[in-house]
Amino acid sequence: MTNESSYLALCEEVLNKGAVKGDRTGTGTQSIFGCQMRFNLEEGFPLLTTKRVPFRLIVSELLWFIKGDTNIRYLLQHNNNIWNEWAFQSYIESDEYQGPDMSDFGRRSQLEEDFKMEYDKQMNHFKEKILTDDSFSERFGSLGAVYGKQWRAWQTSRGETIDQLKDVINNIKQNPDSRRHIVTAWNPEDVPSNMALPPCHMMFQFYVADGKLSCQLYQRSADIFLGVPFNIASYALLTHLIARECGLAAGEFIHTLGDAHIYSNHVEQINKQLSRDIKEAPSLWLNDEKTSVFDFEIEDIKIENYDPHPGIKAPVAV
């Protein structure tokens, strides 16, 4: 089984065997609980070819995590809009918002043309203020204690912070056989009230053997069509970056999923993707002049020989 075929097999399994369940967004899903995919990183970079996946967005989001940033301004500066809805929702629910009612905006913007036009207008205004108004950005651009904060500045009960990512890299270098190469984003104290969205990809562990670095991710909630292709590529890239810094080759990425689901309004898109042939996997280029994970910028990371089928659009459940 090739890297991509394991993903497509998961899609088919959920379509054929998934339980019909409600969900927080009210959209509805087909879902299975507890599954795993394995990706051999020596067999090409696992960026899907049965639909185009925007690699630059994956790179900018991962570097945003690595920097410990939690404000969408950095993402918007790099034309990355994938976290906008959660920050925008916080803004329209605030006393400062004086525009028209945007309640239920996630679904109505896809169903009502007039509403969508107004939604887009308000969103564009919001994005412009995030980019140009420091005070507004500080108040409404922050997503709270999400991934970057937990990775780089976990708050302890003693008021100190733990840089989990830096610590795990140092531990891999100093004690590669340790079974404690773990980073967690799931902070029970912050989940209820201090995160725009509780972490879906919540814990990952590294493993060193035969000069190779492998990574296993546990993802509690997995949007198979929109989210999982990003997660696969993001953690494969993180594994490559950390392997580079630690003087290791990239081994495997193992993706373990809790609630793996297909939204009811993604079924048509999934079937379209399943009808396509898999193409040759692309390769990853990293700037040889950069070695530390913390020194990489967007221009230092590229994908080569990527010739996928066209992208397939689908609505985001917020």
C-alpha cells in the first residue's frame, strides 16, 4: 500500500462503515473511532495527489506553531486564511462589533448569496484591521492558548513556562533511545475557556532507530477531507525539520486518529477524490544553509515535482 492509498482506504472505510453522528457544528458526520495510517517518508513526501493541497499554507501554519505565535496576523501576512473564522467569530460576538447579525455565519454564508456577500465584506474589513491596527490585532487576532503557546510556552502551576519543542529536540540529540520524546498541546486547564478551538492534533511522540527519526501523532478529532491532508503534510514536514537538526534521516510518520469523520457536506467531494488515480509523490526541498528548526522561514521550504489533480472545494465546519 502506498502512502496516499492508506488515506484513500480510510476515506472508503468511513463512507462504508462509519456511524452517523451529530457534532458540535450541527453539520452531521459519518465517523469511526480509532484508526491508524502509516507514511514512509523515504518514499516521497506525503502530500496528496488526488487533489491539490496548498503546501504554502501548510508551511506558514507550521512555522507559526514553531514560532509560538497564536495571533492570525502572521498568517494573514503570508496570505493564509485557514484560522480566520475562529478569530472572526470572537469579534462578531464582542460588544465592539457593530455590523449586521452574523450568527450562524458558518453555514448561512454557504446557503444564502446575500448573506455570503455581507459575510465576505465584514470578513475583509476584519482582516484589514488585523493587519493594520496593532491594538485591534492584539484584542481580536489572538486565538488564545492554542498550539504555538502550548508547544513553546506551556504555563506551569508555578508561573514558569516550558518550551516543549526545544526540550524534545535537545532530548533527541542527547538521549535518542528515550521513550519520553513527547509534545502535548492538550492542556486541560486552558481547554474550557482559553482556546478558540481545543487542539485536534493534540500529542506527538518521536522515536529514533537505525539513524532515522519517526513521529507518531494522536489526533482526537479528524476532519478527513479538509483537515487530515493538512495534518499529514504538516507533521511529515515537522519530522523532516527535526530530523535535519538532529542529524537523522526521516523515517515514518504514523497518524493515529480518535474520531475520524467525514462531514455530511463533504461526501460528494470525497467520492470525486476517490474516483481519481494516485500520481507520483512529490519530494521535499529544504535550504541546506538552515539546520535549526527555529531558523527556517517560508522561502527555505519547497515542494518539488508536485503534479496533483485539481483541488476540490468544500465548506469548513466552524
